[in-house]
Amino acid sequence: MTDGKTGMNRDRRIKRHVQGKAHTFFAVTAPGLEPLCREELSALGLPAEALTVTQGGVLFQGRIHDCYQANLTLRMANRVLMRIASFTATNFRQLAKKLAALPWELFVYEDAPVQIRASTRQSRLYHTEAVAEQCEAAMAKRWEVVGAGAGKGADIARFPQQVFLRAVKDAFTVSIDSSGEMLYKRGLKTQGGRAPLRET
């Protein structure tokens, strides 16, 4: 339990570091749909220099409002991830230290269930379950130091927070899922038939 002063300090930090700054986001798409997703993001008013097509999706620079708009309107994306950190780690001790230093309390609700999805490629830390366990332990350690997470959310039981850790040649990228359910499940259509493929 945190006191009111701690909660106000956290609220100010969230406004300054999360809501008040531009961030890097990644719109995840099925293979081949990246250029179409880029066109959709461009139609939202994002400048061309803020959009980068890469394998599996589109990187874009923007503020939280742009992330909301992407989740609401994109038709080609499966989900939108918010990049929160990039670093290099060649052993589990380094990984644990760098993960524990991240400001998890600004991104994850107090007592929210967390799903950690780890993937590695050509990395010395190839054991994905061990990587995920290190992340879970680092989050718990961080909260012991700074207090609980960013308040309680109404739907935390229904939509657990997903954290994505991806390592390529010992270079780690940490992302927070901003979408919850896959975007093709938003329920935008009032009627639909059975199909072997997702709408995206």
C-alpha cells in the first residue's frame, strides 16, 4: 500500500515520462501487410520520417494519443506495442540488473496479472523461459524499492498486461502491449461469418 504523496508523485511521473513525451511504437502485422499498415498510419497524420517499415510490422514515432488512434483505426495491424527499453545483455546477471532498473511502476497496474512473452535469436541467453523468469523477478524487485504499480485498472483480470522481450544477438528490446485483445477482435462489425482467416 502506498500513501497519497507517493501516488501523486507517480501520477506526475506518468504525465511527464509517458503521456508528455514521444515514444516509439510497433504496429504488428501479418507478413506482407507492412506497406499497407504504413499507409494507414500515414493517413492518421504521422509524418513519413516517423514511419519505418520492417519485417513483421511498422515502427512509428508518436505520442500516446497516436497510439490510441492506431489501436482504434488500424485495419492491418494485429496489435500495437510500445517500446520502453533497449539494451545489451550477455549474461543473466546483466539482464536482471537492467530489467530491475526499468520504471515498471509507470506502465503496469498494481496487482495486474502479467504475461511475459520472450523470444531470442542468435543470443547467448537462448532459454526463453529463464529470460521471462528474470523479467518477472526484476519487476517484483523494482516494486519492492519504489512501491506498488500505477493504480488499479477496471479490467485487469480480463486483460492481463503483456510484456514482450525480444533478443537478437544479445540486443534486447522490451515492449508493453497497448492493445489487450488482438485488434481483429475489436467488434467493429455487427455481423460476421465464419472464416479460416483473421480479418487482418
